[in-house]
Amino acid sequence: KAGVTQTPRYLIKTRGQQVTLSCSPISGHRSVSWYQQTPGQGLQFLFEYFSETQRNKGNFPGRFSGRQFSNSRSEMNVSTLELGDSALYLCASSLRTSGSIEIGNEQFFGPGTRLTVL
Amino acid sequence: GESVGLHLPTLSVQEGDNSIINCAYSNSASDYFIWYKQESGKGPQFIIDIRSNMDKRQGQRVTVLLNKTVKHLSLQIAATQPGDSAVYFCAERTGFQKLVFGTGTRLLVSP
């Protein structure tokens, strides 16, 4: 079974631009969560989508948004990029919502998209 | 590969030693905890989890211990191997059903 895939793997943008990142979850997984990873702040939760609905949201400004399609693939968008948005953006998928601690519902992470804002 | 963290605490061990990685969590209401391993250039990989109604859980070469009294979690790796070199994160599921990750510990295993 293929793992979580993210595209693109690397991206360079300039301040003020906007960017869209894509995540394809493991087949059959309906939940996709997005995280931002930086050396200073570590791994921080952005939002989670389940059955095309945003289920949970972290403490990020409205410039960060996302969506999920009927095939569970998800995209996240960052508008008006700032230098501080440079980070590794990770998505993770699970069968059910990430809040469920049922056996077999662990999150599987993709390799991430490295975004550099110049 | 990507730099996961420039200022992470580092644990250096010799191959064959047992490693213990510690994590202090913040929320006494957290009911579920996970350990992840992240190798350079890769996303975090699930290692083992534990629910708050347990104090110990064992996997293959790994054991997680939970001390709710002092809000402390530890990951023990038996017979550490060079392939275990990575950054290890603990995560807690808070009352808002979000996963909150710790800052991570870098494990370096020397042959």
C-alpha cells in the first residue's frame, strides 16, 4: 500500500506570493492533518480535515487555509507569504479522525514539503 | 536532509547500549501519548503509543513508560543500533483532540 505522498517536495517563493501544497493520504484514510515544522517552534498543528470538513484548527493566522476533496486528497494554501513561513510542511493521514485512539488509527506522515520564502 | 531542529537536546550512546529518551508533557487532561521517530529527510514515523490508563507498554525493542503523577513519558530502546539514530518526538492528545508535539530529542548512536 502506498504511503502518504506530498507534492511538491521543495518550493521556493518570495514574500507576498501565495502557495498551494498537496497531500494524498494512504488509500482508505479519510482524515488528513497538516503540521508546520520549524527549528524554533518544532511541530505545530495547523488543521485537520475529515470527510471534506475542517474538524480542528491550530493557532495559525487566516492566511493558512486548507480543503479536502471527496477522494480525501487535501491541499493547504498560504497566502501573502512571510519569511517566517519558511518551514517543512507535513501532512499525516489516518483512518478515522486523529482524535480517535482506537487501535489501528495511528497517523502516518508524508515526507513533507520544504517551503523556503525569500 | 532537512534540519529538524538546531537546538535539540542530544543523547549520544554506543551501539548495543540501552537508550532512554524522556519527555515532559504539559496537559494533565491528555489521555493518549505517542512516540515518533524522524530521520533526516523524512516525516515522523509512529513507534509506539500508550493510553493514560496504562503506565507501561512494550513493543519490539521499545518500551514506553508513563508517569501521570509528574506528567512524564519515557521511551526505552533496547540494544540501540546505528539505524536508531534520529530525532524522537513525544506527542500528547489534549482535551481538544489535537496532537501536541514535544520539541524532540536527537539520538546519536555510535558503532
